[in-house]
Amino acid sequence: MAEKLSFFVAGLGRFGKSVALTLNKMGYDVMGMDISEEVVQSVSDQLGYVVCADAADEKNLRLIGADNCDVAIVAISNLSASLMASLILKEIGVKRIVVRAISEIHGKLLQKIGADKIIYSEREMGVRVAHNLTQPGLLDYIEMDNDITIISIHVPKAWVGKGLKDLDVRQKYNITVAAIKRGSEKFVNPRPDLLMEEDDALIILGDNESVKKITEALN
């Protein structure tokens, strides 16, 4: 892992909790905040640092140390509180702010505030987001129920100019390159001798452990 990022998650409902716990399991430092004492209690034994407080209050954000984190994820279901927390986090200097939008209008307002990434929860899962946030070479990540993971990655530099036959990915990595996306073209079940180019994106299938090794190698 290239660097140990630190995260702050405001709002520990279904989505926020999923992101926070996944990041925590991945070994990252995670601070959490929710206005509900019941919610905080439910995750207190799973997160190292979680407090019951209003994330729309600058004092609370500074007390928990949110201004020192690398990435803040705002997953508050109340629109005004979400906007306020996002704005404060921006003003206190958080490097990257990711916000779950409640609606298209909410998303547009967040863009104006300067949120770095806007997520529509009905189209994103917490686990997926956590992986995407921590692995820069990873374009997409979907973990299936049957121990199979599908990822989309930028082609690794060491693979450029080589074909799947040369790399022998099935034997070495226990994965399958299902498709190569090159601009507007997509090569499904690509030929073993098709040489990969610098801007290619690869769609890879494999068991969870094998895919994890590939994603770790990207960092």
C-alpha cells in the first residue's frame, strides 16, 4: 500500500456504516460521527474512534480531528445538514470530500460547494466505494455473493505492449481478463496475442483473494 490514508465518515446509516466498516477492515484509520447515540453504540466496538455529535457543527468536526483526515465521506440523510457538513469540511481544508447525494438537486448543490465526488446511494454500494477510494488504479469494483469479484483497472505499466499469452495471467494470478476497453472499442474475451496499450482498461474476473492481490499490486 503506497500510503496510509485516514478517513472521516459523517453519518453512519446503512451506507456510511458500510463504507466505514469496509475501510476499517482494510486497515485504514477511520473516524466516525453520527447524531444518533443508538447508531454510535451499534458501531462503537467495530470502529476505533466514533462519536455522537452533529457533523454540521464546525466545532464538533475540529474536535474529532476531521480537518486532519485525507478523505471525508459525508453520508448524512438530512439535506441541509449534509450541505453544511460538506461546506465546513471544505473550508477547514479536508483534501478530498465525497458526499452521498439524496437527489439530483442535492448533487448539483454539492457540485457548487466543491465536493470532489458525488455518490448516488441507490447506484453505489459502500464496499465498492471504499475500494475505489483507496486504490487509484482501480476504476470499478464489484464483489459478488459467490466469492467472485469483478474489477475494472487501468492496464498496469508492466503489462503495456504485452499480450495475455505473454503474461500468462491465468496461471500466475488465477484471474481472467474478460475484456479490454480501448477508447470506444471493447474486446470481449480478447485474443491471447492482442497487445495491450497504455490507455487500455481491463475488466478482470477472479476469486476474491486473487483479485485482492492484483489490486494491491497496483499501489
